[in-house]
Amino acid sequence: MSNIIDNIVAIGGLGGSGTRVVAEILEKRGLYLGPRLNQQHDNLLFTLLFKRSDWFLKFPTKSEVAQTIDTFLSATKYGVSAALREMPPEEVSYLFDNAQRIAGPKNRFDLLRDSTPPNLNHYSGLGWKEPNTHIFLTPLAESIPNLKYIHVIRNGLDIALSKNRQQLKNWGAHYGFASDTDIQSPQNQLRFWIAANQTVINQGQALGPKRFYLLNYDNLCQNFRTELEPLQDFLGWRLNQNDIAELEATIDSSFLGKYRNAPADTFSADEYKSVERFGFRFD
């Protein structure tokens, strides 16, 4: 697609990893994050187009993903209604039905359809935050040559004990998990955390440091200003001190380290070592 805005940033990660805070950083800078967001600042247009139930078991072809990316960018820039008019009626019908299956009535198809196209002259760039973005990182990076991607990673033991297991349920088949995998098992959730994050890190290394940034959310919460510096270097801009102070005041680190409250035998020594390899430390 031509005339893509120069400044395009996407944010992804496993559910519960802290992506919302990063979305708020982009908003402070004035990036447009999409036509309709939920309370977690997820871009619901991305959810509608990419979180397809038939893609959970059979990953889409390269051309299918490329077409969906083109639709996503077109709908973002010119409005959802305009993009839908260019789609076959059966595709629109599928998206409507899928929106109800995946997200229920809170993700109202008609609200997205009727959203007002943005005046992008009022924004400093284009971005989106949707945890599932990491599933499609490689085709997104190929289709959007100037895309910068921020992958947020949180301590795997905390994620394994959280109630947010939707990505394991939806995408587990693409990481070698059987259809009857017990998604309530902390061990299975940790296995998924390892597989999904290692995959996206490998893809990010191929993209290089100018396009891929791995953000340790635990470190961001504990040393916000220190961790914000290299992130701003990656993005190529600086927030003012008032904005930084406002963002810092919203950080809540009280939920970090909840794994310490679990029974001592919940995770094995090897599982601790697996998480340590991703840059997390256990004193």
C-alpha cells in the first residue's frame, strides 16, 4: 500500500504482559492508535481482522495475511466503512459473525463500521496495540517496511499463574500444543510463554535493532525512567518531563512477583532457569 505514514509502531505480547502502558506512551507522543479501542487500549480493528477462529488451527497463507494487512491499513487511514465496501460481501459477513464468536457484543461490529475516519494530520504517527500482533510479526514487517515493533515480555512465572490463557487456547496449535492441552495448567502456560516469546525474539533478531525492541515489563515498572530512555532511543523521539511524570504515576508494580506466593514446588528448577534465560532474575 502506498503513502504509508513514516512513523508506524506496533505493540504486542502475551496477554497480561503490560502492553497497555506502552500504548499510553505512544498516545502521549500523539500517535493515532486506531478507530476504536477497549479499556486495555487494544485496537479492536486489528482484533476483528486478525483474530479469526478458523486461523487458530490452520494458519493463513502468506497472501491471506498480506491482504488482511492491506485491509487493516486502508481501514485505519480511510475508515472501516470505506474498506468494507471494497471487500466481497461474504468476507464482510464472515467478519461480522466472527466478531460475535470471538469478542461477543462488547466488540460491536457496527461501532467499528461507523467509526469516523481520522484526520491523520492531527497525529505524529500511526500505531496500534494488540497482544496478538506478535503472531503475525514477520508478514507485518514484510508488508510495512518502516514498521517498528515493541514486544513486551513479563516474568513467565507470573504469566503462568495468571488467568489470562486465551492465546494458549487460540494459537497453541501453531506452537506444537495438542487440541486437548490443559490450558489451566501453569506448566503448559509457561511452555507456551517460552515457545511464543522465543519465536518472536528470533524473528525480531532477523529484523534487527532498528525495527524490533524487546521490553522487559518488570524492569519498566521497577525503574520506569531508566527503562524509558532506550525505548525512546528506539522510537526516535523524547517525551517531555510532564508526560513522563504522568505515566510514571500510573505504574503499579504491586502485582509483580506473585509467583512467590505459589507453593514452593509449583515450578521446577529447570523451569526457573528457562525463565532466567529471558533476562529475569530470582534472588
